[in-house]
Amino acid sequence: MTTHTPAAARSRRQYITAGLASMMGTTIEWYDFFLYGTAAALIFNKIFFPEFDPLMGTLAAFATYSVGFFARPLGGLIFGHFGDRVGRKSMLLITLFLMGIPTILIGLIPTYEDIGYWAAVLLVLMRFLQGIAVGGEWGGAVLMAVESAPQGKKGFFGSLPQAGVAPGLILSSFAMGLVATLPESEMLSWGWRLPFLASVVLLLIGWFIRVKVAESPDFEKMEERGNKVDVPALRVLRCHPKEVLVVIGGRLAEVTWFYTVVTFALTYATGTLGLDRGIMLDATIWGAFAALIFIPLFGMLGDRIGYKWIFMGGSIGIALFSPVFFSLLQTLDVTYITLAVVIAIGGVYSSLYGPEGGLFSAQFPAEVRYSGISIAVQVSGAIGGGLAPIMATSLLGLGDGDPRYIIWYLSALGAIAVVCSFLMHGPGRFVIPDRITEGVGA
């Protein structure tokens, strides 16, 4: 029988270690993931799909980018199952390597000129493995933080792995910004590979941090009491379909908003508006710095007034700020463009992403929690994140370069998220700090 440290006896250091380990590991994995997105927007259409016209080459590059999102639900199923059966910590170590190694290998893939379309095939394969890793990573990182958190601070601790997205975005944007200063011929021949190869350093740092973290106390208590479920995914779909659907509907707006702002807007600004790519990369870095501050603040605010209300406010923000965002980009003024991206990422996105860890964890009991949040979040990620750049690019073409249809699309998703967030449970139903739910959803 596994022994565990009672929640009340856990030291402040253990709480902090679990939170920071989740945040640092998430930072490293999202560095890898965002690096690919930036390269897809700026580079991969030229070196892996050079025979396509510019628009079709961009769509092809974004299609390989989308493969990672479509692999996420599979990763959520696999790692959610073993996370609920074997433990949270071991899954986090596996996903870290499954993310880092393909990223390094992407930096070694020959281009189209060297091996033809096999280059794109290898790119898709590496992207698929990255998607599986992220599909399992998010649920484990959030649960390790939330389930290890002291009472009354689950929103704040649950926001720490979310906040890891910001430094991951900062590092990837900074790395690509540096290589973007090279002459284009050198950047396309060898410079773009350096940020991918540098991931080996981050991989070793992530392993060193995560190997020191203790197992989640909720999992230890569940294991001690014999509350494990044979097939957690089936239990979730059979007993908690409403919870799955409202999380999917709620997060669909958040993930679509984020990847429209971070990935598609980069292509829109440089391709349609004719802006220098450095302007958007710099604006994205400033937005990420703002998110690093505001994501934890919104998590703390969720602890005080309720996660669902903060999330609902962010959903309304999508509908209200979408037209303003594109209008500010169209000014071509660096100050207004930076302001648009900072508000979009640091304000609207942070108010959604900050309380998500506590909010989504509250929808499922501990014995199926890893599977529940992973399935719901990664399905929405596949639909929203995977299709966001492709959908936005298609809608932009439909509007002859006018983003009005993109604005309508984002606003509709924001309205759906408002309804879904209203239907979500508060934290008291399943997230119980000192005992595991027994018989809930059985």
C-alpha cells in the first residue's frame, strides 16, 4: 500500500515545488510547440513547400502545424488513462521527452531541395509526436499543481502551469527573432535550425526539475483507498458527458483566440498588411510578458470570486475586443499594434487561461480527473487550435483581405463560451482537499 503525506502536513516548500515544477516543465514544452508555429508562419512554407504559390504554401505549412493539434486527443486518452491508473508524475516525465526529442530532430530534417516531399513527411511525423506529448502534458501539469495546492489557493497554483505558456512563448519568439535578423538566405539554410537544436538544453533542465517532484496527494489517497477505475475514459464519457461538452465549448473560444492572435496574426500582418515580421514578434513578446504577470493574478482572483466568473468575463472580452484587435493592426502603427497584442494576450487570453486549471479540474472527480480534463481540453484544442490558422486564412480570403468574417467567427465562439462557463460546476463539488470522492459518477 502506498503511503502519502497528509495534505495538512505538506510543507510550503512542497506546494511551491509542485507548482514551479509544473510551470517550468510547461514552459519547456510550450517553447517547443510555439517554435514550430512561428516557423510554420515564417519559414516552412519556403523550405518544405517551395513549389506552392505563397497562399497555398502557407496553408500547407499550417496544415502540418495542425497535425500536432489533431494528435492531442490521442495523447490525452493515452496519458489520461495511465495518469489515472499509474500516477501523474511518471506521465509528466514521459511527455517531457516525447516533446523534446522530436523538436531536436526537426532541427535536423533535410529540406525539400535535399529529399523532396519526404522532408514534409518527416516534419508531419515529428509534429504528430509533439501533439501526443502536449495532449498528455497539460492535464498532468495542471493536476500536479491543483491537487498539491493548499485549500483556498487551487486557482493560483493551477494558474502556474498555465503561466508557463508565457515564458515558452517569450523564449520561442525571442529565439526566432534572433535568427530573423540573419540575411534571409542564411536564415532559410541553417539559421532556423538553431532554436530547435537548443531545445536539448531545455529538455535536460525540465527533467532535472520534474524528477524531484512528489506524486500528487489526491492520486496517492485514491490509490490507497482502491478507488481506481479500470477504463477512466469510458467512465468519463458515460457518467460525465455534460462536463466534457461544457469544457470543450468553453475552451474552444480560448484556444481559437490564442492561436489566431499568436500564429495567424503574424501571417496576416506580414503578408496582407506588409509589416516587418520583427514588429509582430516583438509585440508578441510584450504580450507574453503581460500574460506572465496576469495569468497568476487571474488565477488568484478566481480563488476569491469564482473561477467561472473570471472565465466568463474573458469570453465576453473575445467578442468585444475582436474588431478592435484587427482595427489596431490595420493602423500599421507600431505602438497600436503592440497595444493590440498585449491586450489580446495579456488581458483577454489571460483572463480565460488563468482560472482554467482550477475551473476545469473542478468538473471531474479525482479517479477520472486526468482523463476527463485531457479529453475535453485536447478535443477543443484539436478543433480550435488546429483549425484556427487555416480557418482564419480561409475566412480572410473569403473577405478579400478584410478580416470581418474572422471577427464574426471569434465573436460567435466567445458567446458559446459564455453559456458553457455559466453551466460549469464550482470548485466544491469534486475538488476536495482532504478526501477523495467516493461513489461519485460510479
